[in-house]
Amino acid sequence: MQAKPAVPLWFNLGWLLPAILVPLLAAHLRTLWPIDETRYASVAWEMWSSGDFILPTLNGEPYSHKPPLLFWLMHLGWWLFGVNDVWPRLIPGLAGLSCAVLVRVLGRRLWPDHLAGVIAPWLLATGFGWLLYSTALYFDLLMALCVTAALLALREMANRPSAWPWLGLAMGLAVLAKGPVVLAYVLPPTLLAPWWADPALIRRSWYLGGVKAVALATAIGLAWAIPAAIDGGRVYTDQILWGQTAGRMLESFAHRRPFWWYVPALVLMWLPWSLWGNFGASLLTSLKHLQDRGVRFCLAVFVPGLLILSLVSGKQPHYLLPLFPVLALLVAWGMAERQDYSATKTPNSIGVRGFLVIVGAAMMLAPVIMSDESKGNSWVSQVSMAWGIGPLLLALVWSKIPAKGAWQPLALMASTGVFVVISGYLAIARPAGAVYDLTAFSQELAKQQMQDRPMAFVGKYRAQFQFLGRLPRGLERIGGGDQIAKWAAAHPQGIVVDELDDQQQCEAFKASLCVPYRLHYMAMIPAAQISTQRLHVKDKEE
């Protein structure tokens, strides 16, 4: 290992700026968007409204798809600050920030007196995937935080077997965050401990501590699951104990993709770092030094975890996020060994400049391409082409700025991803919000509901309006065609909410409110305006 240069204060703390700024900016620029964010917020809202903090519900029915930790964190913020839509959107950012802090600590535990722990937070906090999901109300950054805490406890167990309760606590929180999938990230390095830890320390007590930790995590999970199962009934019990855990692992029922799908997903989520030649070279450097126990530890987490996720047919990009901390540590270790953080041509990488050119060109051309009226109510056509100038200018600037000093090049690379993400948010927030923000529509529904008017939603209702409108009760679900007319006849003072194809349909049904929604329109139709003779809405999937 080469001599360790002095680390300036700005580099020690500089990664905190994007980790804090980007989530705050996103929370300022937009509200909760359907379908996922509004659904999760609605689950938390229904629990809050009912006072039942054990059984999650969606539109009045037990919600078995996710455990309650994220909902409880929303409740905590609402208890402190009052019910609002800003706090839920800050939770992923806070989780991502906290996880980056733990990555720095874990780096120091794995490699004392090494720069990997200093560099890793920069890599982690400024990649596309991490930045974007830190602004979205999902469960995965919270899961990544719990997994990283568990890995830190696992590393501590190698020196102090009595630390197993910390491992059990972190795993238990992970179970409450997203379920037993935590085992895919933590169980392999636990079993492979003789490979990455001092064999003299890995004795029977190690595996006994692992068993105790799993038992504690199981007890934490069951402390919630058993009361929830009693309240939710048999179907809900089957779902949380089997359908949403082993059922997903054996045969996924959503997001089916091929085995290799996560490889290109990793490349895209690690932009722009993945286009920098030194990123790949540093990773290869780590792979060539398997004698290092810290490298082995990270590989014992990443390789089996990626393999397990790849074997499951249901795949989503954010499922990879809990593996990002160890990947950042692997690359950071290789950079420190190669001293690639001080490479003289870091920002001049052809791949990075090419990426900026592609982003700029896409931002300029997309509004033109999507301006075709046949593409429906597209918000992309409303994005100003001027936003594409920024990435193009940045590509030019990077080619002119000389990389000086030991740390400036890495900071410049990090700022590339942050610049593109912030530019993207500023460019799309207003036009996308015009077709994704259902706040005003939801508030109007709440006003009508306060007048005791019956309400029904045509098709599959995902509770898009519950939280945004603070609705006191859910909407009845009905199918298309004759079911709409029958419901309207039975509820002449009621309101039918439907997603229509265009404004002409809104006018035909004399909708009292019709707003752009994604590629279509969300309409509020008085039941009195509906008849079987005038109804031409196609049947929708239940």
C-alpha cells in the first residue's frame, strides 16, 4: 500500500452536501407521485387515522405487501411535526445519508489507516441510483441502512463474539423494513466468515452467535407479525408469512426479468462512475487482492447477494441498493491502492464526456420527439429544450479544466452525477408535476366525501387519493361497462372516478373535474350523468 496523503477537511465532509441537498431539493420541487409513493403514504395515513399501528391497511383492506417500519417512521414525523407530505419524502434521503456514514465507519473497521473509508461515501452518495432513490418514497434505502448496520455488527463479531445482539437488532429492523430478504445479504458473509476473518477467532461460538442473532431478528419480526396476523385474518397471515417472502423467492409474481438483467442495471445505476475507466480498473485491482480480508468480506456480501437476487425472477433496480455500500468499498479500496483519486485526467474521460453529451442531446430532443399528439398527454413535450445545454457545456468545461491535487479529480467526477440529477429535477419537476400531482383532485374528492356523497373508482384502485386528500374513508371499486351504470343508478348522488383517454370523453360524460394524469385524464363524474346509452368506457382490469 502506498503512502497515505493528508485528507483535507473539505474532502472529508464534502460528500455530505449532495447527500443533503438533492433530497431537500426534490422535496421542494414535487409532491408525492403515484402510484407507489401515494400508495405507501396512504397506508401510513390509514393507520394514523384509525389509530391501529399494527395492521397496515390500504383502502380499508389489510395490506400485506410491506412490513411497517417505513410507515412507523412516517408516523413518528407526523407526531413530531404534524401530518405533512414533506417528512415522508425526506425519510429515504435521511436513510441514504445515514448509510453513507456507516459505510465510512465500516471502511475504517475493515481497513484501519486506509483511504477506502474516506473515498467510499463519495462513490456511494453521488451515483445515479443512490441519488435518485434518495428522493423517492421507497423501502430500499431504509433496507440498505439496516443491512449496512448488520454488516458493521457482523464485522465487530469477528473481534468480539458478544456483539451478536447488535447483529440481531439490525437484522430485526431489516425484517420490519422489507422482510426476511435481509438473509440474502447477511447470511452468506456469516457462513463464509472463516474465509474473510481470522480463522482462530471463528469457532463454534461464532456460529452460535449467528444463530442467536437470527433468533433475535425473528423474535423482533414476530413481535409485529403475530398481532398483525391475528387482526388481519387468515388470508393476510398467509401473505405475510409465505406469499410475500418464500412465495416471491420461489416464483415471483411481478417484475419478471431474465437472470442477467441486474448486470446492465448496475451499470446504469452507477452512472457516471461506471463510465470512468478508473472505476472498473479499481474494482479489478480489488479482485486481484483476494488475500486482503476486507476485500474478502465485501465479496462475501456482494457476490452471493447478487447471485441470489438474480435467481429470483422478480427484479427491480432498487432491489440492488443494499449491495451498493460494499461495492463502493471495493472500488474505493482499489482506488486507494492505485491512487486513482489523483489521476490527472479524471474529468476528461471520453466515456464521461460522451455520457454528458448524450444526456444533453436527449434533453433537447425528447420534447421534440414527444410533441406528436398521437403519443397522448405527454409531459415530456413540455420540458424546455434549454435544459439540455447544461450537460453539453459541462462536457466542454470538463475537457478544459486540468485535474490538480490529490482530491479534486474525484470531487469533479462526483459533481458530474449530482449536476445531471439536479438539472433533471429542475427540468421535469414542473411539467411532470402537471400530470402526476393529484393533490388538488384528491382535495376536491375530500370535499365531496365530507358531504357524504358515495364514491367509486373504476378499475384497480391503488389509493392514489387517500393521503393527498386526507380522505376519511376509501373509495368503492367497480368494474367497467354495465357495472358503472348499475352503481350510478343505485347511487344517484354519488361520484364515479375514472381514468379516461382524452378530454373529449371528459366532456361527453360532463365530468365535474378532469385533470391530466400520466398519458390520460383523471375524471370526477357525477353519477347522474351516467347512463347505459351514453357509456362507452371499456372494461378495466380488476
